[in-house]
Amino acid sequence: MVLRQLQTPTLNITYEDAGPPDGPVILLLHGWPDDIRGWSGVTPGLQAAGYRTLTPYLRGFGATSFRSADTPRDGRGVALVQDAMDLLDALNVQRFAVVGHDWGARAAYGLAALIPERVTAVAALALAFQPGGRFVLPDFSQSRQFWYQWFMTLDQGADAVRADPVGFARIQWDTWSPAGWFSPTEFEQTARSFQSEDWAEVTLSGYRSRWQDQRPDERHHDVRYDGVQQRLAEVETIRVPTLMIQGGADTCDEPASSAGLERHFLGRYQRVVLNGVGHFPAREAPSLVTRALLTHLDTYSAL
């Protein structure tokens, strides 16, 4: 893996740029708690099919860093959207497809909602589209799965995450998918991306802001993204062709949470459920995910 780095107005973004330099661009955005290793079973197949893949570490993860210590460690989805646009603009990429998992899926939907003229196709893994970027209190069953989000809204919970970010991430890996899907070595290598102070603060921002939006923390809330948030709040539908890949055994975002959303897509929309697969489809079933992505992207990437 050859990594590159570039500066945006806010970040020093570390990313992998691989595949044919003149191929159609696919931006791959990883989820939480994960990093670019989550795509390692998928990118070779995409590159062999002729695609150029851009795979960045999200803000707070791994070798991506903030340029200023004074920048709020904002983890909202709109901050991730802006980071992605800054990266693409710096690389002079005008048209691209985007594939996102979990947090990355939220950013992928945001890109399709805000700059649809630049996005050829979207694929989202594990996370359903949320119209207007709204977080709605789920039913009792899904709320039980979101215990980790409620935990972080407590000041004591936030302190616990800061004290042991890797231990907190490991609980999610252990419980969000059927047992035995990862090796201890793979987790340890990925967890290096969770060991910076920025990771904990971006994580806390990303989740606390969903449920405490009336009293944002100055350490976490960057007002520069409020305008993007307001624009996103006005978007109820997506017109970019979209593929949603749902793990049938996902015990973080339950399969029911992504069902019945067809009315929010004006273009082609397909939802694929992978039986026996949990919250990390690209890691758990890379060949199935690669095949589904290629079928979707080959149809739209040249448009």
C-alpha cells in the first residue's frame, strides 16, 4: 500500500491512490470504527476492472491530521462531506462514484444530495439514507443496539472513551457481526488508527452532536459546517443511482432500518441484503460486495 498526503484548508489528508490513473474515479470512504484497511478485500477487484480508487483516512483516523490545534474536532457527517470535496478538488477530480461504509455511507449520501452533478453513482454499506440528514429516535429494538451512542452522551461515558478508545472500538467489532469474522491481528493493525486523541474527540463529536444538537460543545462544533448542514436539511430525495448493501445479520444497524426507503430515490435504487453478514460487509464478504459494486458502477460510472 502506497500512501500519499495532501493539504486541504483543514486537514493533512493521508490517502491511497491506486489503479489506472486515467480510469473512472471511485472514492471509498471507510466507516467507524474502521480505517482504509476495511476496503483491502474490495479495491483490487475494482482496480483490475479499470477503476482508479481514492481511499482516504477520515478526519481523526490514522495518519490524517488536523492542520491546527485550534480547529474544533467536528465529527458530523457534513464535516466528512466537506473533507471529501476538499480532497477531490485538490486532486482536480470533477466526476466520481462514491462508495461508503457506515460513517462513510453518511458522507456518500451527503455528496449525492449536495453535489449530484458530480456524482455518477453511490453505493452505501450498512447505513440507510436519512432524509435531510436527520437523526430520528428509532424503535425500541434499534435503540437497544445504539447503547454505545447513548453512552457517549454522558460525560462519564465520554471520559471512558478517551481513556480506552481501542477497548471501546473492540466491543463494537465483537458484537456487530456474527462471531469469528475477524482475526485479533487484523483488529490490532486497524486499531492503530484509533489511538490518537483526535480519534476520540471526532468520535464523541460525531455521536454526541446527534442527540445534543441544542447545546453543541465548542471543542467539537465547527460553525464553518453549519451552512452545509442547513443545505443538507432541505434534501429529502437523491437522484443519483444508488446501491444499498445491507448485512442481514447486522446487529448495529438492523436490517429493518434500511427497508422501505425507495420513495426517497428519484433515480435507480437497489437494496441488496447479504444473509449471514454483519455490519462490515466489505470485510466479511469482499467477493460478494465487489461483484455487487461492479455491477452497479459499470452501469453508471461512464455517464
